Amino acid sequence: MAEKPTSILMLSLGGTIAMTSGRDAGVVPTLTAEQLIAAVPGLADTGIDVHVHTFRQLPGASLEFDDLTALAALIADRTTTGGIDGVVVTQGTDTIEETAYLLDLLHTGDAPVVVTGAMRNPTIAGADGPANVLAAIRTAGSPTARGLGTLVVLADEIHAAGQVRKTHSTSGGTFRSPNTGPLGHVVEGTVRLLARPLHRMTVPMETATRVPRVGLYTVTLGDDGLLLTGAHGLDGLVVAGLGVGHVPRHLVEKLAALATRIPVVLASRTGAGPVLASTYGFPGSESDLQRRGLVGAGFLDPYKARILLWTLLAADAGPDSIAAAFAAAGGTGDPTRWPWPTPSQQPEMQHA
């Protein structure tokens, strides 16, 4: 009896990978999932059975939380009852670092979810979309990727959703994981993992009770806090602080007052390295702010911190759960204190 081929579902959301010339100047997302998969060379050689579905046709900048939660629900359905072994999501690279992390938090199954896109659209020489899709399909169909949650695959590099960042506006090698490096590579059509991600931490979708408004405030030199006046309509706020988590002393009282009403998370705007807890002691230092009620984001960058805070608030997590979740996800606390049962308990970054 012949072995059942691996079945992959490819869901397209639009983005540069799906763009063609518009009526006016510039390209717009028009290609369907069927058209994208038809342009992938060597797909038949993989032996993978690929099903396709055009879920959205939007630029990455226009995706909303509603789009992603609906996508996560579809993925859960197809991977639990639809006979699908893995999922590939194609979208615009503008928001991949955020959307992939949201999917990672919402995806509780073992089937790999792989997000990819393109930096060069199909109308120009050297378009990278077909190669990225092929690498993503190979990764989603690989048994070694099972249980790893959501991954980001571009330029034959495999990154953990919770670590990856877009680091250059135009380079084909834009996606990097500054704190950890990539998990592995696709080499000669084979998935080669060099490390495994941190403990999987997921938020069950059924716990979602509301749609919160979560802001991101980036601190700058000489900041007088005027823009913080808009934070009073938020359910939560992430502050991208200077260095290891510092702000000008003029902001301290304003942030402390906000922290009495809503969760305020302190991240570093640098994009790599952690927010500290007890090294500096001046007004506006990391220790001063956390004593006043701000929650440290650990190694999470501001964009990831905002996604995590949004997900926690959507699940109606309280202050203690939020603090425990950030300590676990940010790599500065006990991962077993995650507020919900985790799908698996993997050791913290096992290297091959």
C-alpha cells in the first residue's frame, strides 16, 4: 500500500510576492494562490501534495488583527480535521515579523505553519517569490519542523517567529534573528535544523473575549511626552525605551500614572538584547520604571511585545498573568509559569 503523500495547504494573503503592474504607476497585489503556485519550479519533484486558497489580496501594511485571527481559525480547522500536514502562508514582508508571531501564539497544533513572501515582485528580474515558496513548502512538509509552531522562511533560512525581524527595507536578506540567529537552512532541498526554538507558548483561541487597542510608543531624545496623551484611549501600551529600557525623567510620572490604569510594557528600541531589571537606578531607569508598575519585555522587541500584549488582553489576562507571560516569552523568567498549558515542553534552544 502506497504511503500517503504529505499534504500542504498554501494560503495567500497578497503582498509583494503576489503583485503585478497596476493601472497607475507601481505594482499591486493581484495574483491568486493558484497563480503563485504555478510559478514555482521543481514543485513536482518534492512529492508534496499542495492545496491552495486565496485568503486575502492585500499589501502587508493593510492586514488587520481580524484577518489574522480568522486565518488562525482556518489553519486550526484544516490541520485538525482536514487532513493537512502543514501550512504555508504567503504575504507582504512589511508585517511578517508581527503576523508570524501572532500566528505562533494562536497555533496550538503540531503541524508546521511557515510564513514567507518576497522582496522582489514578479515583474522584475530576480524575483525571489517562487524560490521562497518552494523552500517554505519543503519546510512545512518536513517531519523535523513538526511541533515548532510558526516559522518564517525566506532566502533558504528558517527563523523562529518569535525571534525574526525585518532589518532592511529592500535587501533580499532582510530577515534576521538578532538574538539567536536562524534555526536552520534549506540545503539542496532538505531542511537542516541547527537549533530548536524556546518553549512553545500559545494562547488558546477560545479564551479570546475582546478586541483590545494596544499602542506602541517609541521614546526619543528630548521627549516631552506630548504624544502620550493619546494613550488614554488604549487598553495597553508598549514603550520602546532607550538602550536597556530607559526614558527621560520627564516621562516617568506620566508612564507611572498610565501603569495604574492599563498594562504598560517596557521594551528596548534597539531591536536586540534584553530590557534589564536592576542595573541602573536613576529616575527613568529600567529598575525605576519597573518599580512603578511597568512590565519588562525581556528579549522581546517592541513589535513582538505589542503582539503578545494584544493577545494576552484579548484573552482577558490579568496583571499577574501578563507579568508571568512576559517573563516567560521574554526569556527572563520561568517558562513553566506561562498562564496556559503549553502544547509541548521543549528545552530552551537545543543546538544540533
